[in-house]
Amino acid sequence: MTHSERYTSRSQQWDRAKRLLEALIFSSPKPVSEEEIKRASGLVGIAIEKAVDEINSELSDHPFEIVRTGEGWEMRLKDEYMKIFYRLVEPELSKAELKTLAIIAAKGETSVSEVLRLRGGAASNHIKKLIRMGLIKREKRGRRTILSVTEKFNKYFMLDKTG
């Protein structure tokens, strides 16, 4: 094998690893860990960052990018497109549901009875919807039912818990 053939082979391997990385991150419903990337593409450590930088350069004219979060790597809309997108899309949550969610998030965790006391009986349906959406979870503690936000809540509202 000549030097040129070896270079072409390495270049093709690199391109393939990058495409596998891009496909994995694009198709994953959750952030992709470095271990998952290693298993899928063979890339590790600084090579992942280099590949992501190259992919993002290739995507510079596109509305999405690959970013590192506290949970791993994910593809998402760039900020300038996010603002436009959210103005155009019908909100998933009503203002009343958002107020109920805000109480739970602000308190960290709170009882169902406290939320109902603060928000009224309609909050019962809000709680059910928020649980179905995976934004809050319900936990039984003795006779009390405690509500708290989930990791999906953090992702939904783009809150990064890494610092």
C-alpha cells in the first residue's frame, strides 16, 4: 500500500467515523454519551471534539448544530432559529399549566395538596398532563404525594445543570 493509499484509507475512515457520529447524535432522542460514541464510531476524547467541530463547520449554513451538554452530545436548533421556531409553534402548555409547573419548579419539590391549594382544582389536570409529558414526577412518601421536576424538564426549558 502506498503512502497515498494509506492517507486515502485513513481519510475515508475518519469521514466514516464522523458520519456515524453525526447519525448517532441526530437520531438519538437523548444526549449521547462518550461511551456510546466510542462504541458506534470508535472516536474517543479529543477526536470526538475535533469531529464535532468539523461537522459543525459543515453545518454552518444549516439551522442546527451539535453541542455538548452535561449529559453528553446532542443536536439542536441554533439560538437564532430557536427564537423563530418557538414564536411559530403552538405552545404545548397553556399559561395555567405553565403556572402550575412554575410552582413545582420553584419549590424544588412540593406536595400535590400544596399545589392544589395554591392553584385550585384545575391544577389536578395540569399535574396529570405534566406527568404524561415527563416534565414532573410523582413520588409517594407516606401518606403524602410529592411532585418534583425531571431531567426532561431541564432539557425542555434548556436548563443546563452542569454549572
